[in-house]
Amino acid sequence: MINENQEYRNPANTLLSVLLGVLVGGLAGAVTMLLLAPQSGRDTRIQIQKKGVELRDRTNEIVKDAVSQVRTSANRITVGGREKAKELLHQGQELVVEQLEHVSEAAQAGKKAIQNSGS
């Protein structure tokens, strides 16, 4: 329950404020780091380029791993679906055979009934 002296704070606004603070703080830190770096701008650019290449390579590996996992899961689902379809087909064929046997038995019973009524 909220007292008269307390304000209601929306959790989404609080989270947004925290994220905004982290973003602004991170940017301020990055700019400060670049301005106060003990190396030349050329060296800093080379270092940023190398880190960018490393990040790109790691990202490529992560994406490759994710794609591989998705393909593996898709193949597993496909195989499972095919097996289920075969199983259902087999069950359907068994039901057809069973129903044909019932129809045949009914036809034989009808034939006997006709023969018995004619005699």
C-alpha cells in the first residue's frame, strides 16, 4: 500500500532510467578513455580496428554455432515428423485392413442369411 508521502514509481520507467544512465555513463567513459589515452590517435585507431576485427570474428563464430544448432534441431524435428508420419500411415493401413475384414464378414453373413431364407 502506498502512503501519502510516497509516490508510485512505474518499474518500466525505473528500468529505462537505469539503462539510460548506464548508456550515458558508458559513452562518457569511452570518450574520456580516448581523450586521455597515453598513446597517439593513430595507435588508438589501429587498436580499435584490431578489436573490431576480433569482435567480428567472435560474432561470426557465435552466429555459425547458432545456425548449426538450429539446423540440428530442424533435422531432428524433420526426422521425428517423418517417423510419426510413417507410424500413422501404418496405423491407417491396419485400420483399413481391419475394416475390410469386417465388411467381408458382414457380406458373408448376409450371403448366408439370403441362402438360409431361400431354403
